[in-house]
Amino acid sequence: MIELELASQTLELGGTFTGSVRWTVEGKAPGAVLLGLAWTTSGRGDRDAGTPAAVQGDPSAASQGTRQPFELPVPPEGPPSYAGQQLTISWEVHGRLVIPWGIDEHVAVPVIVLPVGLAAAPGPAPHTA
């Protein structure tokens, strides 16, 4: 199991998503803990995606069940989140627990990226897979 907890699920462009990751695995040691911030488009027209921030945690640095902090910066050039009739731009913080010779665990937390000048409301957001 992999779990992400974010300090806030809403930030402005140029901000940094902060949080912690925790995992537990029975019988096997994880090979890596991968975290990323990604955006995708959906709707009419061509689809696009980007992963402007990614970090790799060290599974040997902490024992199972221990929370490790992380930071994922949002690029100041965006794009901001958007939900329209023709186009949607969605963001997520995602985590992957790589288990050698096993089935990897995944978790994704939807987040909102606002244009600069709009206030963000903090609040914890635990999600598990």
C-alpha cells in the first residue's frame, strides 16, 4: 500500500505541493518510491500531457510505515487547471511503489492549479491505493 498526504490540494502557479508519502509492503522490500506532479488535457482536439516535477524517494531511508516528506514545484508558466465544455486541463500528484518481481502499487490525488492571484485553501488530503 502507498499513501500520499498533501498539505493542500489547491495551489497557484509557481507554488509547491508539499506532503508526505508512506508505504507498507508485505514480504518484499520496495525497489523505489516514485512521486510526480502531472497534467493532462481531455476533450475535443489533440490530447496532451506533461510531468513538470518528479522525485524519487529512497525506500531504504525509512522503515515501512514511516512518513517521508516531499516537495513538487508547480511551474510558473502553467497551465492552470481548467474545466470547459470543449477542453479540460487536470492535474494530479501521483505515487508509485516499485516492487521488484511483484505488482507495483499506485496512488493518484487530483489537485487544482490556479492562476496567480487566486487564494488557495489549505487542508489535508489523505489518499490510499
